[in-house]
Amino acid sequence: MALDTISAISTPLVASGVAVIRISGKKSLEIASKMFKPLGKTGVLDFMPNKMYVGEIQADGFFDHGLCVFFKGPKSFTGEDVVEFHSHGGVAISKGILRKVLSLGARLANNGEFTKRAFINGKLSLSSAEGLIDMINSESESGVKAGYYLYREKLTSQINSLQDIILDALSEIDADMDFPEEDLEITSTKNVKSALEQVIEKIESLRATYRTGRSLKNGVRVAIVGKPNTGKSSLLNALLSYDKAIVSDIAGTTRDIVEGTIDIDGVRFNFSDTAGIRESDDKVESLGVELSKKILKESDVILFVVDGASIDEDDQKIYEFIKGQNAIVAQNKVDKYGKKCDFADICISALKKQNLDKLKELLYQKTIGSGIDLNGDFLCEERHYEALSRAKEKLTQALNNIDKVPLDILSIDIKDGWDALGEISGKTATEDIINNIFSKFCVGK
């Protein structure tokens, strides 16, 4: 489809060594020819694709010495003709070049519009676009890898394969309806049942990777909890290797959630140091305790810090509250009370930084798991998980009714399952879903 010509600065708008101004659309090369004077004999309109040319870039009121490269559509990122100017990275320089481009007939690109055009022109799937923004926004090695799994179309390939199996099943049903005299129903029912079982099994296999995949992408949520004065804030500071939380002997000092992040074996761990959980007449402290309870319910693992040689009544109340959740009991202050650790999973000293490396290993094992290959394929987007869940629900409903209702009635649920899977690849995604995904990109991507 024909789209207008757009442009944007594709590098951060800060002083830097190089800035990239990108143009995409039918008029890209024409606009470039009015702005770029090559040092060589080849004119802009005769530029070879994918080759850098040195020359003078005319901006709005001044010139800069830089590079120009032309990407011929459809063999470009957007699938359209694309031109990039590589200029010096001054803010005024890049803004001046962009203003000149816009004055020659391009318009300013919207957030993610270059990538959206790539999707519209069939250069990448919707899930691949999501993987790209995940890679850009990732703050951990594991997050980059999770995004790359999507970007390289691995999930889309699996979804397409499942949709093909469903389409074959729907074709069986159509054939049975179109040629009733052929008595195909028994064979069709058997084949449809086999197809549904195969797809449901694969969907469940994908869904099973979501918890780990979400943690790889977003980081593991760790709630540090315990009664007041067990050393929770000291432990957070020790794990972060700098003073993030206020440390005091006064009980109830932490009244709000204090957060910090560390990297453990390529995975980001997001810590929340919660207010000490106890009964209190102090209204502010009580609000902090209620917020702590909310954080506990949303965490991936709870780090329950206890103080002393035994668990007292206050500790027991907290333990009852978190019972059933993924938790690690850490006995703090072993430098003071000794290393007897009968009731705890690990003994530590936040003050002396004893056993903190072992604590990190335990946190990793309790959330990501031992022996996990971070280069593996993991489902990491909530949107994908929900779409797979709806597909499974519809297909399971069809499977459960396969011997109870006619095949043509079953095809309604089967088609709904196919549609749900199509939301992942983009085949059936609504305009709202598409716009929401691309709004997460910066203007220049």
C-alpha cells in the first residue's frame, strides 16, 4: 500500500559522535537529492543501494559533512525506499537536518511508525515487532535474549504451524459438510480430534514457559519481608553494594517500599524492601504495612528475614501470612547469634556480607531454576499468554464436545481458537492492539 514519506531522528537527541536522520517512503531519494552533495561523481538519484556515500548535507540554514546511504524497497527495514543521513551528533545539527527534510515534503514520523510500516509491508510479524521493542528497552542480558526469540520470528513460526494444523482440521469439516454422501464423518472426527489434541498439547507447552519468560524479560520480583529491626534494609544495601535504604535501630523506620535492582547471572532481580510487618497504632506505619502485604502477593519470591536463634510469635505470624508462596527464610546477624540455622534456608550476615553470594544462588534457583538455558525459547509477553489461554479454552471446548455435537457446530469454537492464535502473529489482531504495540516505540524506530 502507498504511504506518505516520513522522517525522524533515529538516535538519542543528545550530544554524541554520530546522529542518524531516517527518511522512509516514495520521495526519500528525491528529498535526499535536494539535500546531499556527494564528493564523488555519482549523483544521489544514481546511488547504489546499501552503499555509504561521503558528502555535504544541507540542513536548515547550515551545512554538515557526513554520509548518506540508500536502501531500496522492498529490501529495506520498512519495505519502502529508505534514506539515512549520518551526521555529526550535535543536537542543533540533527534538528536542522530534520527540519530541512520536513520542509521538502516529508512529515514527522509517529512513535514506532517505521516499524509499523515494516509490519504493514510484511517485513516482520506483530510478535517480532514486540520482540524488537523488548530488546531496545531491556536492562538485562536475559531480557535481550527473550526479545530476540520474538524478533527472529521463532514464536510466529510455531504459531503459524499450529494455525496450519487447525486449518487442515477445518478443511476436513468443510469436506464432510460438502460431500455428505461420501460418509466421511467418522474419518473426519478422528482426524479433527487428533489435530486438536496436538495443538492443545503444544499450546500448553508454550504456556508453561511463561513464568520463567516473564522473569527473564521483566526481572524477578523479590519482596524482602520480616518484623521490624531484623536487618532487612541492611540486607538490601549489602546486596546492592550501596546505601539505598535508611538503616536505624528504631523499629518501623522503613514505612514505604524501598526498591533496588541487581544482576544475577544475566537476570535482573528487582528487590522491594517492605515495611516491617507488625500491628501498629501509627497510621502512617500501618499504611506501609498494608502496602507491604500487597507487594508480597505480587512477588515471584519472598525473602523472609528473621533475627536471632529462634522464630518468635511475630515471626510466626508473618510466616503464616506467606505460607504457600515461593519463599526463602534467611536468618540474619549470624555474626552476632552464631551459625545455627535449623529453622532457616540460609544463614547470613548483612553487616559482614557473609553468604550473600550463596543467597543470590538460592534466589536464582527458586525463581529461574538450575540448569536453565537462557538461550532457550520462552514465552515472555502477557498478551501472548492470554491469547494462548483463550485458544486453549476454545479448542478444549471443541475437543470435549467432539462426540456430542455435529462437526459443523464444533467448527465455531475451532475457528475462535484459530483467531486467538492469530492475535499473536498479527493475522487477526485488532487496530487497537496494533496501535498499542507500536506506541511503545520511540519516534525514530
